Amino acid sequence: MAAMSHSKKKLLEHLRNGVYCHLGVSALHGVGVFAIRNIPKGVEPLRSLVKFEEVKFSTQELQHLPPSVR
């Protein structure tokens, strides 16, 4: 297996431990933002590490992420 780049490792770590919300169907507004875990005080839950670079992952690399993040 080829070595994983630093940016890819950083993004996977963020997906594993830094994602606190997901978009879903809201009965009131059509689309809503829903917490998937407790959000610690001071954390920006909608912060993303993805800027303009597209990063591709294999199914194997994503298998240990929470289902709501995958």
C-alpha cells in the first residue's frame, strides 16, 4: 500500500475527531444541521479543513469513520 500524504492524514483525522454536525432532513425547514456528538465549548462545529483541493479516499480508508460522516 502506498504511503498516505500528510494532508490526507490530516483530513482523515479531522473527519474522525473533528466533525460534529451533518446536514439532514428537517421537518420544520426542509434541510437542517444536526449534531452527531457533543460539541465542546469553544469548538467551531462547522469548520472545514477542505479549502480548494480535492482529496480522494478509497473505501478502505473511510471504513473506520462514523457512518454519519462517511
